[in-house]
Amino acid sequence: MSFFISDALAEAAPAAAQDPGLAGLILPGAILLIFFFLFVLPQHRRGREHKKLVDSLAKGVEVVTNGGLLGKVVDVDDSFVQLEVGDNTIVNVQKHAISALMPKGTYKSRKKAEK
């Protein structure tokens, strides 16, 4: 009855619109798996290493903060660390702001180099 589309063509389903089934899920699944291995796992690994670093903080350890402060740990609290960054200069820093432990003697050698 239609003038523009014949009735026989309108009733038939196109061949390209068939259900892809399991084969259509392989590519998106592979992409998700690749993203998981490239982004999620390394982030979890870094998080575990940082938690281990924060838990190992003790008095006398030399550290560097995220802001670049080099200092020696004077006191450790539940969520804060007191750092000696100079002669009679103590700074309070949050524990999670500690980015790396430095080898023993780094802080002392920096103080000698400044004098």
C-alpha cells in the first residue's frame, strides 16, 4: 500500500542486523582485559608499596615528601610525622605525603653541603 517502500522489502530483516552472539563480546572483553593489566594492576601495586612505606616510618629515618622536603623523622603519630628539615626547624607533615625513604646519611650530607 505504500508508495515509497515495497511491502516485501519492509517485512524482511536485513542480514547485517543479526545478533552477533559470543563473537561480538570478544573484542570488548579483550579491550577491558588490556586496560586492567595496563592501568589497574600497576596502580594497586604502587598503592601497596606506598602503604608499606608509610607503615615502616620510624624515628630517625630520612625521607622526602611529595613537595620535595628532605628531612629526618623526629616523631611519628597516627596521621602526622614531624620532620626536622633544618637546625631547630621541625615541620608537621601528613603520613601519606611521604614519597620516598632516603639512604642513611643523605640528610647529614645535605646539611654539610649547605654550610
